Amino acid sequence: MQWDPSSILAPSHLISIWNRIGKFNPLDLDSAMWKEKEVLLNWVPVAWIVLTEDFPIFYSLMNRYPDSMAKGWSSHIEPAKKFLQSHNDLKQRVIKRLQEGPAETGEFEAYGSRKKSQDGWSAGNETIQLLFHLQMLGEVMVISRSSNQNVWGLTDYFLPEHVERTVLPQEKLEEQTALRSLKATGVASESDIYRYFVRGRYTDIKGTLTRLIENGKVVKVKIGDLPTAKPHYLLSEDKQELDSIMSGEWEPRLSLIPPFDNLITLRDRTKRIFGFDYILEQFVPQEKRKFGTYVLPILWGTTLVGRIDAKFDRNLNTLSINSVYAEPGYGDDCDIGERLSERVEDLRSFLGADKILYGKIMPEKWRKFLSGSRP
């Protein structure tokens, strides 16, 4: 899942986990990442929490970096090579410092000069750019977090010896990444798979999907009356679960989906499959925001039926639901309003807030469940 440190409500990855397993202690995730090392924080090239058992996938990409950026990031390959070639002395200085022990990002800011980023991803400070590239090469990694900063260490010092370091053949690598994409998204088009997980780092996505279909690991599916000529794909092992849902054996529930959740992280896929337009308006000027600053879509069963704008005021220890919106055709469904009230209460409990404060904007039929302040 994508890592997100935003604190307007809670980090997106924590809400994603809460949605799936219920209330948990975030310190357990810290322990799994930094102590037990069952999962890792890795850039591919955006920040993901990934399974340590999948390290051969990332090791293979690291081994071929920057050429492993492939077609999806081809414009960044040559600048990355030039940057690494021209900053070898700085690299040796950073590595030497990390051989002495872990260091926070802030410690490195004085190491290099500040200039416009050459790679288009990282901050202007040369050392911060270098840390990004060294991470993509697999030489360093984030081994902890402190005061909202990354703590860096040498990969070989941090990872246990039993973690498999195998370079996969390109075909095997692309098959594994495509399977992980489908496992996370459930159903996806070729373009969705290409842009998810390793984000465009494929050399032959069409050939990869053809092989996976031929060996029985993936099947083509049609999504209802979806008006698109694009074929969609599903893991063969998930077909039985899909059949169970279609037969009515599945019990729907209501979830609040954070901005970078696997379900909606590909915005055009969200529009295509769910008919739901979603923009993270946190980065939109306030006067142009339509629904709010930090908006979570409401998933009811298999349908996105609305959205809430939420904020956790830590000074007042209050969960504020600034506004609630229903999608057309769902505002009169009182069952959704009641279930939403229950789910917001679950969220309050997870965050440890003392009370819930609702704003005035909400569907009229839901108001009796959501209005006012609740201890």
C-alpha cells in the first residue's frame, strides 16, 4: 500500500489497514516495519509499504537501476545516470557516514548544495537527491522514522541475512509485479496494471499478461455494462470469491476510503469502474475546492455512494466531519446514513478522539443519524 505521512486526519495507509482489519495499534505496524522487518518502506519510485518476502522484485529493479525505470520513466534514466556519475564523491561521503550508524534526513541537508532537482522527483538539495538514487540502487533504505523524518541506514546492515537477494529474469519479474497489481486492485485493465505498483517499469506488459493467461494464473473478465473496449483482468484464484459475491453469499459493509487506498489510487479507474469522480482537494486552492480538504469516499458494498470531509483536531481531541455528500440516488437511503454514523464512531474510537463534531452540510435524510456533537 502507498505510504502517506499526512496528518490532517490520519496517514492514509493507517486508515487503509483499519478499514480491512478493524481497530489496531499503529505501533504494531512500526514494529512490523522497523523491528520484525516483515514489511519495508520502499520507493518504486513512490513510497510503498511492501512485504519483505517480495524483496527479490525490488532487488531486481535495484540491480538494473536506472535502466529498470523502463518506458514509463524513460526521460529520467539519463539524468539519473549523469547525476550519479557527477556526485561520486558525495556518495562516498554519505556511505561513510552511514557506516557509522543511522542518520536522519536533516543531518544530510548540509552535505550538498541546493539547486534545481535534476531528476524531477526529489528535493533540490543534492544530498536528498542522492539518497533517493541510492535507495533506488538498493544501497541505502529508510530504516525508521523520527520526528516525521526518515532515518536512513545501509541496506545490508538493516535487512536480515535470510532475506532473499535474487535477481529475477525480466519476464519473471514482470509476471510477479503484474500479479501483485491484480492482487491489490482486484480487477484491472492493462493500463491499470502498468501504472500500479511498480508504476510503468515494464518492458512488455502485453506479453506478460498473455503468458499469465496461458499458464492459468489470470483470466479476462467483463465488468457488467461497462462502456469500454478495454479488456479487464482478474486473478484466477479470486474467481471463486467473485462467484460467491455474485451469488449473494457476501455480506456488504460500509467503509471510508482514504485518498491513496488501492481501491481509488488510480483515479481514472475509479471513474471507469465506479462512475465516481475523485480528486484529492488538499492540493487545490481553498476557493476552488468542491467537497473539502481531506475527502474520503464512502464505499457501501461494491458501490461508492458518497464522501465525507474529515479532520482530526488533536488540540481539541475532536473528530470533525465538516461535510457529508451523497452521490445521486443515494441521499434518500437511510440505511446508508445509519451505517455511516456507526462507521464514523468506529473511526473516532480508532483515532482516540473524545467526540465527533458534524458540520451542517449533509443529505437531509441522513441528518437524524449524523447531526450535532457526539461524546
